[in-house]
Amino acid sequence: MSETDPIAFPGGRAFAARAAVPQTRMPAASSVSFNRSELNEILKVYGRMVAAGEWRDYAIDALREKAVFSVFRRASEAPLYRIEKNPRLARRQGAYSVVSTTGLILKRGHDLARVLGAIDKRLRLVDA
């Protein structure tokens, strides 16, 4: 059997190797995602909260309009917080936002570290 001979399949159909129609690939839809430095900032806060025993799971979604980092107390529940990156809002209100379970936007801004301050519960020095 040579490469030019058709391959016979059960059912009577034949497939010739050279007569195959080339498949055209559809361009992948571009999606928004977090870059390495943004994920580093988010995972710093996430790591502190996991160490404190408050958070246990997370999920990352890269959608066409925005990227979402969801934080869960338990994997079977709705997310406690969603950290969203929406580049369409970058020039207006800021690309980053923290959204609560009820959909309330806790903080929105241009700087991710400041936006994450809304959910970061570090020990702070208090004047007495």
C-alpha cells in the first residue's frame, strides 16, 4: 500500500491522503487575563487569608471582556469576593474592582494594590 492509495473504511467510504481538504483554523477569540505581576499581588493577599484560615479555594476566569479571580470560603459555595480586571474601564473608573457576594462593588481603581486593600486584613499599628 502506498501513500497515494485510498484508505478504505468499513461502510464503503474511501479517503485519499492527498485529496484531503485542508482545515482552516478560526482565530482564537482574544480574552482578558491577569499578567504575572497582577497575579503576584492577588496571590500575596490570598496566601495571607489562607494562612489565617478564612479562605480555602479560588478560581480564575479569562473572559472576553474581563478577567475574574474568585475567592471561596468553601468550594461548594458562591464566591466571597471577585477581583475583576476590565480594561474597558481603565480610563474611566479604573480597570480593577473588588466585588462582594451580593454584587456590591467594594472598591474600584487604577492601582491593584490599593483596590486589594479593601479585602486585605493585615495587622495595623493603632495609636493609643
